[in-house]
Amino acid sequence: MRRQLLPALVVLLALTVLTGIVYPLAVTGIAQVAFPGRADGSLIRREGQIAGSRLIGQAFMRPEYFHGRPSAAGDGYDASASGASNLGPSSEVLLSDVRERAAAYRRDNDLAADVPIPIDAVTASASGLDPHISPANARLQAPRVASARHLPLDVVLTAVRRQTDGRRLGVLGEPTVNVLELNLDLDGLA
């Protein structure tokens, strides 16, 4: 038994050091060199301060800011509570939430009852942390933001176009607008 125990402990120790220390440090080092911005969390800095991450949404509630998607992650974009609501299309809770969100969206953006609302304005993303909205959602919010910021609507819509990311590789996914980057862009105009 002693002959088998010692080699087993040596292998355990060697693999623990290799896979638990050496490999993670090597991968982190390579990532820091090859992708420094991404390896650190895709953080956005303004005037030396961290404004947020390109990858995690934030709750913007004031009228002069574009609002992100509703969040199913805890109390609004809580990364420790990330996850979907898991409510299906026949769920009365989901249907009630969508009706309430649609009414609030129309009220906040001064929209008539017959104006179609983009689906991303009333449903949470799968993670509950999505930092993006659709360009259609941004265009519907633009008049409110322009009015609250005392800016011409054309200036706000130009910022929306500037911050719109196209489809990946030209064909994958849908165009999106990163809410944090758009709001920071508008803050920079002030």
C-alpha cells in the first residue's frame, strides 16, 4: 500500500500545481498580452474612473438616459443573481409583466397606444444582464432623451447611429446598441 500511496500523492500534488496554478497563470498571462481590454472585463473608463463594462447592463432610470432591457437578475442587473425568469409564453406572470412594462414604456416615452414596441423593451434577456437594446428601441427613446437633455433630436439620433453595432460577420445576429456607451457618448456632448 505504501508503494502505491506515495506515487499517488506525488501525482496529485503535481497535477494540482500544474492545473490549479501553472495553467491558470499561463492562460491569464496570454490573455493579458493578447487581449488586455477583454481580459480585464471589457471595462469602460471615463476620466480615470470605471464607468462600467461593455458586457454587463446597468440600470438607467433618469429621463436623460437611454434605458436598457428589463433585468431578470435580482434587483436590476445584479450579476450575482444572473439568470432568466424561465417563464414561458403561456405564463400569466410573464404576460402580466409584459403588459405592465409596455404601459410603463409608453408612458415614459410618451407613445400612443397603437405604436408597436420592440420586444427587447418589455422582455428580459436570458442572463438578465444584457447591455444592449435594439436600434428600434433606441429610436423610440430618442425623443425623450433629446427633450430631457435639451438637444436637437437629430443629434441624439446621430449618436444612436454612431453607437449601433451591425451584425457579426455581416450576417450573424441583429444590430444592437450598447446602452452604456450610448449614454456616455451623449454625456460627452454636454
